[in-house]
Amino acid sequence: MAKTARERLARLLGDSEPAGSFSAQLLAPAHVLQLEVSGVGPVSLPVRAPLAKKLIAVARPAMFGRGEETLTDTNVRDTWELTPDQITLGGPGWTALMNRALEHFRDELGLPQTSRLRAEPHSMLVYGKGQFFLPHQDSEKDDAMVGTLVASLPSAHTGGELVIDHAGESTTYRASKEELTFVAFYADCRHQVTPVRSGYRVTLTFNLLSGTETPAPEADPATELAHCLTEHFTTPPTPQYGSRDLGLPNRLVFLLDHEYTQRGLNWRRLKGADAERAALVRAAAEQAGCETVLALAEVKETWDALPSDSDRWDDYNYYEDEDDGYRSPSEDPADFQLTELIDDEITLGWWTSPDGTGGEPISLHVPDYEVCASTPSMALAPYQSEYEGYMGNYGNTLDRWYRRAAVVVWPQDRAFAARAQAGSQWALHELRDRIDAGDLEGARAAAESLAPFWKKTASQAGLLGAALDVAAGLGVAGTAAMLLEPFRVETVTQEHAGGLAAAAGRYSEDWTRSVIDGWFGSGHHFGTDLSEWVDNRLPGLCGALRTTGRPEVARLLAAGAWRWMGGQLRLWTTTPRSEVRQPRLEMLSSPLVRLLEAVDDKLCDEITGTLRECGDNALECLMPALRLADVRRAVGLDTVARDCAQRLGTIIARPLRDEDDWSIEWTGCGCGLCDTLGTFLGSRSQRNFAWPLATDGRRHVHTQIDSAALPVRHQTRRQGRPYTLVLTKTDELFTRATNARHKAVTDLAWLTSTRGDASART
């Protein structure tokens, strides 16, 4: 028995009488049809070989659609095609026959009695021996198209069967040799024409179009469904894992059985059982005070699975035989045993507007507790499957993808939040419209309803301008801060200066500081994006903010940038390995110049004071910065230049190391091994040290030497027990100091020649 309201709803809809089949057939006398083809003349029935050859002479190779392309490939579709303008259909009884046939197919396919089908000629096809059409789906060529009608002309041929598949069922149709054979089927059904073995198969194809609107069903059958909807929206779901409160569901997504295109997704053109079930859900939603839209869903299921011809242990051999345990997605999914559903994902990618006048692209992941279906996806044909065999510690999984339509329901009082979760841009525009219309209380209430999910859905950079505009208009500090919380400082550009200034002017400086601090965020401190933002956007942004009269906002942004850069400088100037440290510090040189261009005098003094306290490794950032700088724009660099000159002079003035001084200054972790290592390193005369040491000890010493980039070579002599670690101080101890002195001389000479005033004050 179904436990939840959504499960009961799916069961109730599943128990409804089937509305019809996915395909149907009708036979009719051949003499009713009088057919003429340009360049051939009247076509007598049954079609015989000489006439078929004449038809081929005026035909072209048939094409097919793949995505947005129209292709010709005889490995996929091998047949001859005549266009509608080459064909004339008539006869005294043809129109009456077609009217009766269309009524027959309306009823057999389960379309509403009030709908009217219309057959639009599409092509005439001639299949000779060996010709075929691989499994495919027909594209919906008109907004009103619901299916395809195939009229097979009588002819003596074998093969060429029309095979139609849907929801795990398959039906094969063979044309009559004496009568007209009509077959109609829904456009989303996969179908194929098997190879003709002898003779010629000749058909007329039509697009089936549906008109008129399906009326809503009587209220009574929907009453129980309405109770299910009310219960669903007032009952918190039970968490599957853990104890996290999931809150009340915002929507119910009922998956339909058929596939539809964006153009064909319409309440009036739903197919088969979909039409009846959707009408019941719509009527129930109206009773329960809910809104409904139609949507297109992408469903992915991951199953624990095995090839049908193996047992669970066979895949160990399968793994040995295959390079990667992967099976082609073209393999028939029916060849696998599905044992357990491991995971499923449902994403809505498009939905109609509530008033049915249009639609919009969306991207909305739907959790399991908001989804139900009368037909499980596994009973339908996936459009793609991928099997991964046993891979040692994972595998034996089959991924299957489906395209399904859905009816989406939400309570009217939660309509804004339900739509906003799928479209953040729509939500911001709607809030702006309410503010402009004077409905400030409504805008505030709607904005507050976004809080549970806004941080996850609204981080797109393109939304910041609209979010700032709405935040300024709401006049509620907490709600405004919530709207701006998802964004990162990297998305803030000069274009946002006006909106940011307006929002800052509406609220306090503490509010502005909190918002900007959140944009910098602890998770952003080590990314390259922030370096690019400081380099390319910060100066212009700060300048624009000062122009708008908000210099305090510019200072908050510049101060946040300096906090980030100061952390970077502390990290990399204390990194011993020069091959790692130097490129990182050099990368900071250009952002540093741009930051100094953006800051005010007070922050400039703070930055230059902090730089002065950094170790000499900071020169690897500061000297490239001075070479990049334009003194007319970054006045703080004068102070930096004077500091660099002092540093360089100090390095040059240091006495050279004595030739017999092999001492190395170093502080270890404080353990006994590091004490012994420190004694060796601090010795002026000892250059080599043979140290019997077990594996863990050797590993620790290796790590200490390498992490500190000490000029010491370490090798293990693998003799005796324990092995002996041999440490040797290298000549790099002397060359490092010599190279540093030489570079200091070169840098100071350049600094003196380009910034004489700075060096003169050293």
C-alpha cells in the first residue's frame, strides 16, 4: 500500500482506464484512392515492379534529421523519397475514407473525443530490395503534431515490416498485398522499417495534427487526487539519510509516459494516457488551490546490473577480458539484468508558463520526495544507456537516460518560490516589477520566501546587477543581504558601481561591510580569479564608486583585496623552495601595482608599512612590481622603491661567507632527530655526516631537508642494519649568497637609474 500522498496519487492515476494504444492499424479498399505522381502519371494499385522503378526515377535519396541537421546516410536510412508537391491524392471516396480513418485513429490512440485529427502529407517513400530505415523517432514538424500516419500501398513484397516500440512493448505491422494499410502511431515512439527482402514497399506518410481543446474532466474523479495534493504540500517528507529537516515540499512533479518537444508540449496535444492523467491532475490542482505547468524532464537512473547471459561472478572474467570494463552505449539495454536502483537524478529543463501562453528554459534538480509516476522509467525505452563492468572495487552498473514530460504542481501561495528556484533571473525581474508597481509588502514577502534555496541557485555573475537593484528597492536590510549573499567579489565590475552605491546608501556602513566581507569569503583566498579581479577590475570599480560619492565602499573593497593579497604574500614569502616561491610572488606583482592605484592614502600607508616588515623574499614581488609600475598613477610605490633600495643595500653590505664556513642556520620541529640534524647543519667545519637511521627516521630527515630547501644532499647507503643516511653540504651554500648579492647589485643599479630620488634617500 502506498505510504505517502504522492505515491497514492501515482497509484490512483495508474488505476485509471487505459486511454488507448501507442499505435493502431486500419485496412481499406485500394480502389478508393486515385494517385498521380508528376513525371510518372497515374499510379495503379497494386504497385508492380515496372511502376516502382518509374517512381524511383523521379525520387531522391531520403534524408533524416539528427539534432538540428538534415542528413543523407544510407547506413541509417536507405530509401527513395518523393515530396508532397509531386503527389496528387484524390478519388470519389478518398476524403470520406480519410475522415473515417482519422476518427478511428483518434479513438484507438486514446485522444479526447473533442479533438479533431488532420493528416498533412509529408512524403511518398519507395523501398527496393535491401533498403531499410534504422530505429528512430519522428521529429514533431508542427506545434500541433501528435503522431505519424503511414499508408502502405498494396504491393507484392517481403520484408519491409514497420516495427513500433513504446514503453517496453513492440508491435510489427505488415502491409497487405491487395488493400491499403494505414498505421498511426505517436511521434515519440521509436520505430523502424526492416530491410525489404524482395519486391518494392511503397508508402505515403502524413503528419498527424490535433486541433480543438480538451475540456477539463468532471470535478468528482479529481477529488481524491486533490486530497492527496493537499496532504503532500502540508506534510514534511521523511529524510532518507540523517535527520536534516527538509521542510514542506514546494512542488509535485508527476512524470508522464510520452516524449514531447518544446513546441509540442501543450495541454491540448498530450498523447494517450498522458492526456487523461494530466487533465485529472490539473482539475485536482484547481480544487486544491494549486497552479500547474507542463515541463520536460531529463531522467538518469543508475542500476546495479549484469549482462543477461552472465551471473554476478562472470564479470570478474569480463574484467580480465576487457581493457576498461566499458560497454558501448549502443548495446541493447534489454540485454542486462537490473537488480537494484542505486541512484536517480531528475532535472527539469523547460516548462510552460502557468497561463499556457509560452515557455522558458530552466534548470531545476527535483528531489525524490517531490516526484511520482504511474509508469516507472525502467518500463520505458531509454534514449541512451552505458554499462560499466566490474573494475575491481566498483562497476557492474548500467546508466540509463530518459526524456519524459511532466505535470508540475505547486500551491498558489508558494508559486513565486516554486518558480524562482528554477529561474533566478525571473525571480529578480518579478521582484523589481512588484517594487515598481508599488507592491512593496508583496515584494518583501516574496523575497523572504527565497531564503531556503537562494544561496544555491543565484550565484550566476549576470544576476548581480539585478540583485543589487532589488536589494536597494526592498528597504529591508536582512532580506537585501540575503539576496546578495551568493555572489563572489570576482563578479563585481565597474558596471555594478551604481547599484552597489545605491544599496550601500540605503543601509548602514556595517551592512555594506558585512555584504562585502561575505563576497570575499574564506573559500576564495587561494584562487587565481581574485588576482585577475584585482588586476583588471578593482581600480576602475573603486574610481567609479568614488565618483558616485561612495568612497567608503571603495575602501571596503580595496581593504578586502589587501587582506587577500597580504595572506598570499605571507604564504609565499615564507616558502623556502625558490622554484615554487618566485613565480608565485612574481604573479602578485601586477595585482599589487593595481591595488596601490585603487587605494586611498590611509590604506596605502598600511600596505607599505606591512610590506616593509616582510622578509627579503618579498623583493621577488616588489622589484617586478616596480618595473611594471607607472609612477604617475601609484604614488605608494615611491615608498616601496625606497624600502627596496634599503633592502638591496643591506644585502650588498653583508660580508661574504668565509670559504671554510659550512654552517647553515636552521630550526627544526624540536624532535631529537631535528636536534641532531641541527647540530650537523650548524657546524662550520663538518661537511659530511654518516647517520645510521631506520626507515621512519630517514623519511623524517628527508622531509625536513626538502621542505626547507637546504643545500644538503641526502643519500642512503644500503648496507648493514639500519641503513646509513649520508648527508653532504653542497656548494650551493656559497653560490646562493653570491647569486643573491649579484642580483641585488643589478636591481639596485636599475632602481637608481630609474628612481634616483628613491635610492638617494637610502
